[in-house]
Amino acid sequence: MPHDQTNPIDWRASADCLVSKGVEGRAFIDGRYRAAVSGKIFKAISPVDGRMLAEIAAGDASDVDLAVAAARRAFEDGRWSGLSPARRKTTLLAFANLILDHRDELALLETLDMGKPISDSLVIDVGATARCFMWFAEAIDKIYGEVAPTAVDVRATITREPLGVVAAVVPWNFPMIMAAWKLAPALASGNSVILKPAEQSTLTALRLAALAQQAGLPDGVLNVVPGAGISAGRAIGIHPDIDGVFFTGSTEVGKYFLQYSGQSNLKKVGLECGGKSAHIILDDCGNLDVAADTAAGAIFFNQGEMCTAGSRLIVHEAVKDRVLDRIVSGMDAYRPGDPLDPATRMGALVDEEHTGRVLDYIGVAQSEGARLVRGGRRVRQDSGGCYVEPTVFDDVHNSMRIAREEIFGPVLSVITVKSAEEAVAIANDSIYGLAAAVWSDNVNTIHRVARSLRAGMVYMNCYDADDITVPFGGYKQSGIGRDKSLHAFDKYTELKTSWMQLR
């Protein structure tokens, strides 16, 4: 049912009730839930408090084969691909409305599964997921073909056709939103899809599949195969009957999908990979308090588990102390708390393994000579969950590992510079190029710096500003292709030229 704003929810009690009733963990293939062919499972353990949420089907190549066969049948017989864009729009809009109708359940599953605050899951994740499906649903019957400017005795048209059977492999940090960014344009275009959620956060993907079916999506058009990357993910990458794989996750794994494509059928590959985003604050920034508060949010929001996290704060020496003092004084607002408390702003890291990884990087930073200003400890251990304090390091050099490698946690590296030119040079000295930001009140400086930054998204006097109408993706080893906006259709469609010689 829709969320009742006048009746606050006891999220802890709701979590207990949801888990006690049983959470679906089986794969969703050809319109029904089913156990993995092997019968194997893995356990979904909540990073909130360590409780077991569900037994998840451990899919592998056999399950991928079943899902691909179902998707291929659905695509070839036209039960979805053969519908008019207007009819596909109607179904996807119904799906989006069902997402909103089940917002409380979906938000709770998201928070329990990966640890983010319930307020973020409810307001940000569920809302953005529904809006994404609505936007692409409304867009698809407004995409026109082209008539080429050929000679008068030729009629040449250029039309978009669905790619066919595509796979979406999504990460654990924004499970619903990342799935929507791929599913919405892929389904709107008429493709059949296999969704492989991250093994750390599978629950909302499996629930969305049932809601899509309830909305009228035909069997076989959307299949969800959970499982480990080495088994289910690799099987997707090398499958000869998948026409495209679209991945969000680490650069390391993204490179595997490029290799899998070359080893199999040269399937189309789209990648949104890692980042080590530079957040530049120059000495002519007029509102340093806003800049500093934004810089804190850019790294501590979602526990720092963001590919766009502003993890490198590159700040001019003339204002560095004021900016750093402001960030440190505001860190109490990001003290890790119970993710099921609506007042909590920072929740749990996704699991024990990742928590250990973040703590290891904090140790590496200290061994390399970075100065720990605040944070750096694991906290709330009596909860049974995975919590790390927001952490700030000063005296960081761009050659240090914490300035070069993606930590994917609430760890900020402060790098001091003497000029805008030095800031740009350091910002661009990275294998990544996903996002960057610059703060300046000089219109010439801010545009010159923005133009010089080698990143797919550059924020000016803001950070992580977002809208479905603009593309999302990066330069260099941050990926290939773009999510969101009309540009997303380029990944999920083929361009066909039809040439007619006129008499």
C-alpha cells in the first residue's frame, strides 16, 4: 500500500515481520520463481544487524542457459518486442506505479540487504527507480526514425530496432536504481532481459520481477538470475546467445566482460565502472561553508559506497584550513546509526568483507604518511552489523594508494594545491574519469577548469546533481557508454538502414 506520511512506521517491527514471513530468494525465470538447477544456495546476511534474511538461489551456467532460452523465445515470438511502443509504455507505467504502491516493502528490503538508511531507501532509491521507468516509458513512443538526405531517386530510412536478448549486471550500492537505469531503456526498446544482481543485494531485484509480471510484462521478458560473478556473471559474459551485456561495477570486473565478449560472439558491451572523483575548491570560492558541507556529503552519503564519491578533495592552500575545519566540525551528523531509524544519515557498509577492505585502506593510508584527522574506526560492533566511522585524511599526496585506488567507503583524502592549474593536473592524474567538481565564483576560471577536467560529469558549484534527462558515465577506465537520458537507447538498440532504389 502507499506510504502513509501521517502514520510513522516502526521500521524495526516491520523488518521483523517481513523476515519472519519469509523473503523470496529463488531465481525468477520464464515467469516463475525456481530454485537453482544445482540446488545450491547462499545466505543473505543483513549488514544492519547480522541476521539472515533469506536463502538465495546460487545461479550458474545452467540457470543462465534457462533464462537466455526463455528470453530468446519471448523476443522471437514478439510477445513484447512485437508490441507497439505505446503498448509497452502502458505496461511500464503500470510497473512504475506498482513500485510506488510497494515503496515501503521495497525500501525495507533495500535497507536490510545493503545497509543504507531507510530514509534514503524510501525517498531516494524507490522514488528514483519509479521515475526512471516512467521517463523511459514516456520516451519510447516519441523516438522517431530518420530519412537520409540521399539522391532524389533513393529513399533511405534509418530505424532503431531492439538489440535482442540483453543482460544487465548491476552492483550492490544502489540495487534498484542501477537496475532501473538498465532495465527501463532495455525493456522500453523491446528487448528481453536477464538481470544479474550483485550477490550482496539480490532481494529487491527478485521482488521487482514479480511486480513487473503483475503489471503485465509477459513471461520470459524479464528474468533474474542471482549468483556469484565467477559463475553466473561469467556465464552471462560468454553466452553465445546474449546480444549485449551492460554492467555497472568495478573496473576490474568490467574488463572481464570485454574479454568475454571477444571470447564469445562479440556481444555489445556497456560499462559504468569505478571512479576516484576530484572535488576541487579554489580560493575564489565565495561560500566556503556550502562548498565544505557539500564536499562532506559527496563522500559520506551512502556510506561512501558510490562510484561518483568525491573521494579526493583538492583544495587551495589559502582556504584549506577553513574548509577542513568545517568538514570535521560537521562530521557528527554522519555518525553511523541504526539504518532502520529514519533520523540516521549514515548506515552500515554492505558486508563484513567490504568492511575489512575499507579498514585495510585506512591502515594503508596511515602507513604511507597521511595524517588521520578524524574517524578511522569500526563502531557499533555490539549491533552485529558493519559500521565504520566517516574518516578524513590530510597531507595526502596523489601518489598514495588512498588517492589512486577506489576505496568505496567513507574515507576522504585531502590534497592541498597552490593554483587552479595544479588542481586540474592532479585531478586528471588518475586512471578514472567518472565525475569531478570545481567551486569558484570566477566565471572564467570555473568554465576553464571544467573544460580541462577529463571526466564524464563535471559539477560546478555543486556536487552529484542528478536528473534522468542527462547522461551518466565516464572517461578513461571509468567505462564505455552512458546510462540515463535518450543516449541510453544507443546501447539497447541497433540502427538499421533500409535503402530503396526508386524507379
